Amino acid sequence: MNDSLEPIRQAIGAYHDPYLGQTLAEARAVRGLERRDGRLRLALELGIPVGDYADELRAGLEAHLAAAGLGAGPLEIALSAAITAHGVQRNLKPMPGISNIVAVASGKGGVGKSTVAVNLAVAWAAAGARVGLLDADIYGPSQPLMLGLSGQHPASPDGKHIEPLVAHGVKAMSIGFLVEPDQALAWRGPMVTSALTQLLSDTSWGELDYLVVDMPPGTGDIQLTLSQRVPVSGAVVVTTPQDIALADAERGVAMFEKVSVPVLGIVENMSVHICSHCGHAEHLFGAGGGARLAAGRGIELLGELPLEAAIRAEADGGQPSVASAPGTPRALAYQRMARRVAGALARQRRDSSQLFPKIVIE
């Protein structure tokens, strides 16, 4: 160990990453530190997708070191990801090949849950993760439209398993791929849950770091049954700032807690309206509601997303904001939300099946 680097090593370990929600030392992220050719070189391994994070992390670390009086010039970072499987409900087994299933839910409809779900999935894929998206909203499947896959149908080479369609680097499955757009599904709850569990298990997902499940809105029998049957590593609850939406979102949080699904946090959608003409920002539905709900339930506020006409137009056109408008404030808001969700999941307990050896008795 180079003793002259120890103060810098300690300072780097004390850096609190805003997306991991912990210090780099707590995350055991530091893999190496050396000075070569007059430059400081740092190797880090994070439990989140990192493909679009190196520049922001480097700037944060350089500012952190400078504030500590340890400015050492430009910092070179070798950044890698190690996305591991995390625990699911005690009575369920993880799905083979899928490290983490993340449910995106809402207590009521109309809060933009599906827009959040598709941008979450696309943001993770753009950052280098292997991602799938299951549209579990049987009565109102919107992901075919939002992914630009309307009218396309998946193939079944062996007559038993379905090959997912792919858009923006995301593998996708939806009941909307299997029925006509104008066909109404007049199904009762048991038929819906049976169809969804079949879509989940019969789709050839391959190896995935994350499978995002766009849940039906509400907290009724269908949502409760799905939460009990699908091995979920964590849930994200989407709300808007007004009181009526927050009350329903709180019921959604309570539902997941009852079935032992960790709630990763709250996403406040339509938080602030940005005028497309002058850029004026206005809180049309109130301000701070998501933060109050998160604080009251002792969970994290994962993001405050804007209300913009462009987001609606991009989703309707099959080009989610993260894919179609990279670098814009709206796309960055979704990317930062996606990193916080991944960071909250990374802090959960790991899948116990990976912590113990298999015992075979012959």
C-alpha cells in the first residue's frame, strides 16, 4: 500500500454517493487506487448500472477531494458495475436468470406510472444493464405504444415459450402484443392473474439484471394476488403531489409492506410544470407531497419528475424521453431517478439462495 495515498483513500471512502445512498466505503466500492505518470487512478465497482455515470461521479469526487484539501489534479476512474440478486418474498423463489424484479405501482390511475416504468427500464438499459419490461396492466396495456411496438406480435419457436420483443435495448412482453388494440378484455380477477403469471413464466427473458413490472393501478385483489405470486425484490410507488393521489399512494405502500415486498421509495410524477414556450416552472398540483409521504413512511423520495408536453408526445410516439431526448432536463430527471432506484435496491439484502452452498445428500 502506498502510504502517501492513504489520506486520499480515506477521503474517497467517505464520499457519500447521492444515488447509492451511502458512502463508497459502506458500499465497498473501492477496488484500487494508485498514482501513475503523475495522475491519480481509481478503480470503483458499484451495485448500479454505471454506463452513463462516470463523468458525474468524477466531478463529484474531485470536488469532494478539493474541499478536503486533497486536490490531486485530474482523477481517472475505471468504473464497473456488479448488479447482484436480492431477496424476494419468503414463500417464493427467484426466477431463474432474472436477478431482480422491480414492481412499478400506483394507488390510482392517471399518475403516469407507465411513463415512469418505461423510462426507468430504458434508462437502466442505456446505462448498460440487461433489462426486461413486463406490462402487467391487462385492461389498459400501454407499453406497446410507448415502446413503439404497436401492431407487432411475438414469436413462439417451440410453441411453449414466447420470445419477447425488443425496443430501446429493453426486452418487452405485454398482453397488448397478443390481442388487437381495440379488443376489450372482459376478464375477472382470477383470469387476469393467471394470464399475467403465464406471461411472466412463459416468456424467454434470458439473463436479466432487472425485470420491470408495470403493475395495474390500484390496490385491489389483482394487485394483491400479483404481489403474492411474483417474486419481487422491491417496489416503486408512483404518485402525483395532490392530496387525493398521496392518500392512494400510501395505501399502495401499505399493501406491499403487508406482503413483505420492500418499498424502495416514492416517485413524485408531474411534480412541476415546465412551460414549453417560456420555460416557467409552476407546481400545478401542489409541492412537496411526495417528500412528506416518503418522510412519513420512512422511505426514500426517489425522484420529482416534471410535467411537460414533450414527455407525453415522446411516449405516445414510441420514443421514451430517455431514448429520444438524452441530455435534456426531462431525460436527466428520469436517469437520476433510475440510479436512485438501483441504489435503493442495492442496499437491500442479497438473495439468500446465493449466500449458502447447496447441500446434496446421496
